[in-house]
Amino acid sequence: MKYLCQVWFDGTTLDGMTSEERQRLDSASLAYDRDLVAGGQMIHAEALQSPSSAVTVRVRNGETAVTDGPFIETKEYLGGFILIEARDLNDAIRVAAGIPLAKLGAIEVRPIYSFGPGL
């Protein structure tokens, strides 16, 4: 099964890190990604830019509305994701627990919905 591991954290935590601490976190994250690739569990991973670079799009009654930034005010924001292949939810949880940012924020694990063959 495929699972999406959403990486949520408080950006002020990262902002408060020294450059050495940030380099260690980045190195640990990249090393973990390489381990997942080597183990055949990594499908794709990306880090996201700051929420200040985001826009939110809504369509209501045929009208498109675009607003700057995320819709809700929250300290934690989606900082990236890792799409993995796992045997089951317990295996996906094990993988998520190894993500270095799990120590600073939260990893939401969600199964991918399959629409069936060819879709």
C-alpha cells in the first residue's frame, strides 16, 4: 500500500536553529531518504517552501478567489511530504517515526486512495 507522510512543524523552531543544527537536521533527513530509497519504500519526497509563498484557491459559484498564504492561522504548517510504499499502517507508522522532523513536529500518515486500474 502507498501512504503519504505529511511533515508538519512549527517554522519558528527551524528559524531558531543555528546553521550547524540546521545542517545536521538536513543531513539526517537526506540520509533517511536514502535509506528509504535503498529499502524500496521511497516513492517520492519533497520539501515545501514557507507558507508565506503559498496561495489558497477556491472556486465558488463559478468564481475563482485567490488569497495569499494558507487559509488558517496555525503555528504548525505542512513543510513537506514523503510518499512511501509500506506493507500496512503499522509499517507506515514505523517509517514515519524515523523521519527526523518527527522529533520537532508531527508526521501525519494517510493511506492513498486508489481509484482502480487505469485511473
